[in-house]
Amino acid sequence: MTEKLLGYKGKALHFLKEVEAEVGDTIRVSKGKGTYEGVLIPRSEFSDGNHVVIKLKNGYNIGILVTQETKIERVGAGQKPTFSTSPLPKQQEELPEVTILSTGGTIASRVDYRTGGVRPALNANDLYSIVPELSEIATIKAEILYTVFSENITPKHWIKLAKEIAKNIKEGVAGIVVAHGTDTIGYTAAALSFALQNIPVPIVLVGSQRSADRPSSDAATNLIGAVTVASKAPFAEVVVAMHRTTSDKAIALHRGTKVRKCHTSRRDAFKSINTLPLAILEDGELRMLTQDYQRRNPKREVIVKPSFNEKVALVKFHPGLNRGVIDWYLDQGYEGIVLEGTGLGHVSSQCFATLRRAIAENCLVAMTSQCIWGRVNMNVYDTGRDLIKIGVIPLGDMLSETALVKIMWVLAQTKSVDEAKKLLAKNVTHEVSDRTVYQDYER
Amino acid sequence: MQVVVINYDKIGLKVGLEIHQQLSSEKKLFCNCKTELFKGEPETTFLRRLRPTQSELGQIDPAAFFEFQKGTQVLYEIERETSCLVEMDEEPPHNLNPEALKAALTISLMLNAEPVDEIHIMRKIVIDGSNTTGFQRTSIVSLGGVAEILGKSVSIQHVGLEEDAARKMGEDSRVLKYRIDRLCIPLVEIATSPVIKTPQQAQEVAFAVGRILRATNMVKRGLGTIRQDLNISIRDGALVEIKGVQELELISLVIENEAQRQLSLLRIRDELRRRNVKENEIGDDFVDVTSVFDNTKCKVVKAAIKDGKKVYAVRLPKFSGFLKEELTPGLRLGTEMADRARFWGHCGGIFHTDELPAYSITKEEVESLRLIMDAKEDDAVVFVAEETENAWDALKAVTLRAREALAKVPEETRTAKPDGTTRYMRPRPGAARMYPETDIPPIQISAEYLRNLRKNLPELPEKKMQRLTRDYKLNRKLAREILDSEFIKLFEEIVNQSKVSPTFAIVFLTETLKALKRDGIEVEKVSNQQLSELLRQVGAGRIAKEATSDIIVWLSKHKEADVTESIDALGLGMLSLTELQVIIDNTIRENHSLLAARGDKAFGILMGILMKQLRGRVEAKRLSEIVKKKLSKLK
């Protein structure tokens, strides 16, 4: 398959090659029943090889079945389907400097004919040309770090990202914005919260739930919010900036360790779990919802600890879970296991033997709850008490995803299990709290 | 304005129709919501902004971009039965509704259009807020086609399947209000080639296509369920798109008006040229003339100044008198400028010297305005009272329209008003407004599926017409009436399965029901099943024709009631022969002397007395037969 005939295969490809037609050319397709003329359009690679897609003069695309009686003529060379970006707006030097690091994902994406879906844009400047308003908020330094779907991001990407952010912070920028796919933005936010401590300026992760190619996308509103926060927020923490409600009105700033994607598609999919968001940005005004936060202070020295141990697993308990699953992890040499237990923090007694084995083999085993909201408490029922006795560590109201990331980080900071346990018990970056008030669940 | 009869052939009128018909599918086009509208207050609302995007060819619609720059926001109203996350653009669309696709393909085949092999859903950028996504999902289902209309064939360009837009509920300054219940209701679009030559023909084509649509029984009925867009041009004029003609009866009037409007604009152009007006003399020199109106009595201007707005004016050299020139009834060149100013400047309207002094603006104010603007006698001055940015946008739109008046009839999209006139809506969008809807894979239409559809196509209206007149011995007028009504299917069922007279059934289902509706009876509350039962009972001789109206009134107030219940409740049961004879005998006895005295007139008198007493419980014809017999025995 060539770029010139993007997505075509089989019979259709053969026919098009024969007349040396390329995507963007005007072609005429004749069949027994009619003649169709239009611009040859790329075909999604998941579609079959029997149809040719053309864009008619009225703008509509249609697919034409290629059969033995089909005749294709190349009528003329046409405009190739390219993206022209508008020129970058002029930067105002006196504004604070913000670095936008792009990792891929929906906030910077356009229509893609390869998959028939949306795909990340080709360069970070796209962000800037799509949202010229940014030039009135900050001077932007845009950089593409990598272009991966967020489900393909691994701890190695976190490490590279953390180092790049640290470098930019040391160069004295007013704040960092990380454009990230929403599926795993919460994990990355937690990872950065542990890897970058004592930060002097905000680190704002941002994504979008509707692709940037459509007029209704939340990408621009979120990005404007993120850059505003990065450039002038009074706090210096890792946060995720996304729509607070379905309206294009307010942006919620969620702490990186307390945020979770709670809906597959809504704009307001992200919620702070067991706490309120750190702040709300509405009509250009930032409102802090707590006074317990680290203040912005450009003189503060960032502490960089960008390492993660990938031999940590997150295991969701369910009725009938075969404990052999946990055994497999141990056989593979896993050093940490986060259990996502039921209710207050339980797994079936069937698993006890394997958990004893884990602890005997110096594997760190910790408990979170699949209820999502609330904290584990393993003193209430026998099962909980048994698990504590076995050596499973309860993690309070920590999100299971955050717990996974934290243990990955902890086990990369020390080789000693005792040290690791101490670090795990410590509240490093607001990942755990000791009290939950009523409204934290309401929101 | 002179009213002259236009020779449409001579002016080169060309009309293309785009007919949009809502389908009656149970569910929406890309989700499983009901295809209904809600009344009353919305359950909740949400606010959005729409940002223009690049299409695959990298172009942006200028009007769309302008709206965005203005910071326009949209408030959407929702209710749970009629919309879900899909309409809110909070969830990707589901697969294309197969029921709607079947309807669109059926209609295609009835119009002899050729279905495409693979349907590609497109996103047509529409950034006026009427679509939460910022685009309308639309597709071409078939191409080509010929509709036979009154012996002439009209070529069809394409049949499309698309989602309806949200309903506009209002607008205040920068916030547009839409209700999304209508969004995503399936619509078929039938676009004819621009081959229609007269207003009358356009109307006939629309009627004929409408009949074909209804013949499928897959379309909605009632106001707002069918909307026509008209593409109209005349020689030397321009292609103007008129949107939203809701009544078929208005089509010819709208076209007549548009042809007249373009002719008037061409005449004005020639006169302006004769007056030696030059395009480059019409400049964008906007002057702050607020001081002229410091003590004005004009309420609009006074209120604006009080709000901190300014009055800005522009001089239109040698335009005096042209702004009040009528283009079509009620529409002047000044109106066209005002509409442009409203669109681009979001202002309430404009003032111009052709209509002043008026609106409590004094002669003195006009004179000092002219003085400041350095306006000569044959110059016109236009002004607006608005915030600076809007005022300038409004006046820029005015001067642009003035320059266009010199050059040509502008291509634009207009909206149809209920009186058949049209008003400026927006510039004609460019062609590059479409890109693929990547969330829905292309849909292949198999030859097998089409073969099956072809086998079971509904009868074409013309054929049906012939059959109705032949099988039910109807005249064309009656046949046409039932064919155009929503009851054609019900009618055939009833008539084929009962003894009711076809003529009576038609008159009842069309005229009687219409008359009752006019009198305020909620006839739509009577179900088809009740109507059917009622007519069957008439056929069986159990209900008198004269009683049917009363029964409908009763049924409209008693949901789900039986027709038999209504007969009992109203005491309208048919009388048996014995009962009748007793009543007639008694009546004759009571009036014996009177009847004897009146001789030949006795029959009429007796019938009068009896009918008063028995209306609805006996057929008049039957009664008269018995009465005649009885009277003849008396003699």
C-alpha cells in the first residue's frame, strides 16, 4: 500500500493502479447503471478492497463497488488531502512562559483515513494554531515528546516525560502543560506527582473527550484552561484540567493522585475521588477549593525521582478469582501487588495461601477497594483481620490506580522491603487523606 | 412598486427543490431516543461554544468562523425521553437506524434513483448552534432518478438520509437557545435538478414528491415534518438558497417573490450606475455621531446611549432614495441592509435617512447628522446605536451590501417567512463543509437487500389513484382527497372489510373530521382503531350516518373507549323495525287531525317531527320508506 492510494487494497487498488490514479485526483467511474465523477478519497484500512470512495462535487462521499464491468478513468490531478494550518499568532514577550509538551491523544488530533478514526496531530504547533487565544495568555513553547495513544503509554514514557518537565522547570518556565490522551491521563498524573516533588510551578495535564477536529470539541476550552492555570495559578502541584460539567463553562483542576476517569465519553468524565477538586477555573477566575496546597514559588528546587519498577500488578478481585493468577505474578518475579478488593477491602479466603506466599517472598501486597469511593477498613470483618494478619497493607482512601503507580515508584526508590513499607505508609503527595467529608462523595 | 406579470421563461428562472421529510421511524437516526418533541419546561440545560474546524481540504467556512469570533454561545434544552448523551454530543453515535435506511431506500426506488453501493455518513459543518456537534450527519443514499409528475419527468439529483437539527427557541445577545428533542430525527432529503422553470411547476413537483413520500407510510405528517429548501436563480441574477418553507402551498409564492426581488435588484443596479455611483466611493469611514442624539426623543437610540453604547454613522454616496426602494412587498433595499447588519453586527437594526425623520428622530437631528457626515442631498446616511465593535461590524455589512447593489445580486442563503417573503439569513456556505463521520463505518447495500425491497415497493400515487377510482367507483376529486390524507391505508382496510360506502367513508375521514377539528374538537385523540370500528358499524347498519359526528365528539373525550360504549352513552342505538313502527304509529295517531288536513304535505310534516325525535338512531332513507308505506295505507 502506498501513500498515494492510502487504504486501498485488493481489486480496488488494482483498478486504481492501472489508471495511475492517486488520492486527490479526479476520477470517473463507469458501471452499467451510471457514471460517477469525483475526487478519489483515501479508504479506511479496516474497510474492504472492493470499493472505491469518491467525493462528489457536492461534497458527499460515496463508495462504488468495483466489478468486472467497472471502468475507471483518471480525469485530472486534483488537490491532495492535506492539512493547511493557519499561521501561528504573534507571541507577546511580556506574558509568562508556558511549555506545552505533547504526548498524543485526542487534544491534538485530526481525522485519520488510515484507521477511519481520529489520530494525533503531526506537531505541537497545531495546538497553537487551532487555539490562537493561547497567545493572549502566555508565550508558548511547544514540543512533541512522543505521539502515542494513551493506552500505549508505559512507565518508560512517564520517566521521559518527568525528565523533560524537570528540564523545562529548571529553565524557569511559569508552568508546564502536558497534552495527554484521556484514557490513562490519571496514571500519568499520579506518576508525575511521585516523580517530581517539591515543584515550584504547576504541572497541568490536559486532554479532551471530543476530538479536536470537530466544532464542539472540548479540547480548546480545556487547553485554554490548562495554559491559564500553568501561567498564573497560585499552586505548584500536578493537576488534571478537564471540563467540570457537560457545559463549556468551568474547568476543574483535579489533584494528580486523586483523579479518575469515571465515564467513557462525557466531557466531565474526570472526578476527584474522595475529595473535592483542588480548584475550579470559571470565566477566567481561579477559585481554590482548599487552602491546603503547595504554593507557587519559582525559587523552590524541584526534586526529581523519575524511576518506576514495572514488576507491580493491579489485581481486581471478583467472585471465583483463581488464585493461580496471583501465583503467576509471583512466578514472574513481581515485587508488588495491589489488590482491588471488595467493599472495605476483602478477597476470598481461597487467596490467603497465595498471599502468604507473596509476603514470604518479599512481595509487597496492598489493599484498595473496587468501590472507588470511600476508604478500606480491614478491622471490621474477619476476612479483613485475617488479611492484615497475613501482612496485606491497607491503603486508606487511595485510588487503586494511584496505589499501583505509588508502589511502582516506591519499589524503584529502595531495595529494602522495610524501607518500601515505610515509604508506602507516608503521604507523599496527597495520595491519601485521613478524613473524608460528606460532600466529597456528592461531587 | 409596480406589480407586473413576470414571463419566467424570458427571465430564465431556474428552480431546484430540496425536500426534507421527517421519517416516522420509532427511533432516531443514530440513537434509540423517541422521535418526538417535548412540551413544557426542559429538564435541564447546558451551555456550549462551537469552534470552526478545518475540513480535509483545509478550508474554513467564513460565516462559521465569524460567528465563533463573536463569542456566540449556545444554550441547549433537554428532556430525558427525547434525547440522550448522543444528542448532547456526550457519546459517539450508534449505528445507522436500519428502519430509517429502509425508508430512504424505498423512497429512492420509488423515485427511480440508483442506490449507491456504499453509504458514507458525512459531517456537514453547521455552526449556528442547531447541531450540538457543530455538524449535521448526512449521507447520500442514491443518485439520479426521475419522478413522473403530471406527464412530465423531473430529474432527481439525489436522495439523502440525514439527521434533523435542534429547534431554535430564541436568542438573546450572545446566547442562542436550542431544544435538542428534534435533533437526530431521521430526515430524507430529495434534491431535484435545477430544471424547474415556473413557480407553479415547482409547487406541483413538491406536491407530487410529497405524495410519493406519503405513499410509503414511513414518513411523519403534520406541520414542521416536511420542509422545503429552494434554490432559485434568474438570468444575470444569482443562485439564492431559500430555507425552511414549511407549507407546500407557499412554494410558488416564495419563488415569485424571489424572482421579483432579483429583478428589482437588477433594476436598482442599473439605476445606481446611471446615477454614476462608484464602488470605490463607498468607504468604511464610520463616524461617532452620538452627540447628535444627546437629547433625542427616539426611545431606541436613547436607551442605547444610556447603556453606554455609541451611535456610529456611515455615508452612502448618491444612495438617497434607493434604500426605500421596494424589492418585493414589505422588503426594501434598506431592509436587506438591516438584515445584514443584524447578522454580522448582532444589532437590533439600522436607521437610514430615506426613512427619516421618523421614530421620534427629528428633522433637526437628521440635518445635524447630515452636516457631520458631510452628506450631500443625494447621499444617504445609515447609522446604528450599538457597542463599538458590533456597530462597526454592522456598518461594514451595510457598506458591503451597498457595493454589492452596484455589482450584482448577491449569492446568499435566505429564510422563508410564513407570508411567502424571504429575509437574509447568512452568506452561502462554501462547498468545503463536509468531511467523513469516522465514528460510523461505511454501510454497504447488498443487491439482495435491494431486490427484496423492489419486490415489496408501495404503490405509486398515480397508480393508486387509478385503482381507487376504478375499484371504489370514486370520482378523481374524492380519490385525491383520501390519497392526500393520512387515512388512505385505514380507508382501504375499512372499505375492503365492511359494507360502508366508500364515498361516505372518505367524506367522513376528510371533511367531517376537518370540520370537527375546526370547531375545536380534539379529533386527533380518536384512534385509528376507533375510527375503523365506527365506520364498520355504519356499514353494518348499527349506527346511522347522522350519528357519526356526535360519536367522534364523545370519543375524543373518552380515551380508549369502545364505539359501542359511545352508542349506549349517547342513546344512539339503531332502532329495530318493530320499535320504529310503534313510534311511527304513535306519532301518526297523535297528529292524526293535522296530517289529514294537510293531505299531500303530510309526508314532509311527519318526517320533520320524526327526524327531530330520532336523529342518529335511524337512517333518514329507511325512515322515509317506512313513513311512505304507512301513509299510503292511511289513504
